[in-house]
Amino acid sequence: GEGGGGEGGGGEGGGGSGAGPFVGLLDIFGFEDFESNSLEQLLINFSNEHLQAIFNSIIFSAAQAEAEAEGVPPPQFDAEAVSNVSTIALFSAPHSGLFALLNEE
């Protein structure tokens, strides 16, 4: 996702006059379109990303194992294109992830 910041005095919103600092995130796997998101929604989305990573790992490993067991060359696909591990790391990396940085504030 992409992030951005604005400066000014308190409140939610963009970088306009009187708007406080903010972080904007694009959730490409989600369908939510809220005026503003809470920390609770961020944590829900983060948990969903973890579940998606587990699902992807299980499904793609099982498909590959099944193809090998049947003597069929496994289908070629770009594993990085369906991986969300880097997104999870962006949030959860010790000392430098978004959650670590928020915890310091």
C-alpha cells in the first residue's frame, strides 16, 4: 500500500488547513470504502492478510504436491504476484514496522 502524511493541527482528514497528521493506506485486497478507518479496522484487515497468507500457502502447496503426485508438471505461476508477505512485514517488522512505530508514539 501507499502511505502519505499531512501536517497541521488536530483532527482527521487530508493535508488541508487545520487538518492533523495522518497516514493513508491503500488496501488492495479489501473492498471497504469508509470515510475514515479506525485502528480496530486496521487490525481486522491485518488479521485478514495473515489468514490470506496462510490460505495461499496451503492451497498453492497442495496444488503443487497433487500435480507432482500425478506426474503432471506443476503449473507455472508468479508466486510473488499472489504473496502478501511483504505487506504483512511492512506492518509487523520488529523495530521498523508500522505497529512498532505506532507503539513508540
